[in-house]
Amino acid sequence: MNSADTYRKKAAEFDALSRQERNQAASTYRGMDGYETMRNIREHPQFGTLPIVPLTAKAMKGDREKCLDAGASDYISKPVNTDQLLSLMRVWLFR
């Protein structure tokens, strides 16, 4: 399967969610911090392989480990290096 096919497959999976399901998912995570949101997402087996790559503005020592422990697939901090971001997206979206 080439990258275009993979993208189409992922897009179709997202499109298969109804508007109600998307809205329900969005409202579930309101009021949670990023760590809590990632842990909550990972509690659902259907999202076990969903790529989660947090982006933080104030990178502190230990943030990467905290994100990975909370369920992140990877981690990136600002200022964003576009090449690094695109590389991470390629890695995680085409697995």
C-alpha cells in the first residue's frame, strides 16, 4: 500500500465517524489537560494505534517522558522545525 492509499484509508476511517460521534469525542475532552486527554484516549481499544504527537510551547525537562507515559506516540516542541514535523507525520500516519 502506498502513502496515498494509506492516507485515503485513514481519511475514510475518520469520515466513517458520524458528526455526532465526532462532537461527542470533542466534548468528552473539554476541561482536561493534554496528559489526561491522552490517557483517556488510550483507554479505548479502538484508538490504540491512533498517532498522538503533542506539540508544546514551553518545553520543560521531563515533558517528553511525561507525554510518552501518558500515551503519546511521539513528541515535538516549539519552535517547530517543519522538516521534523513532516518527518514525524510521515512516520506515524503511514504505519
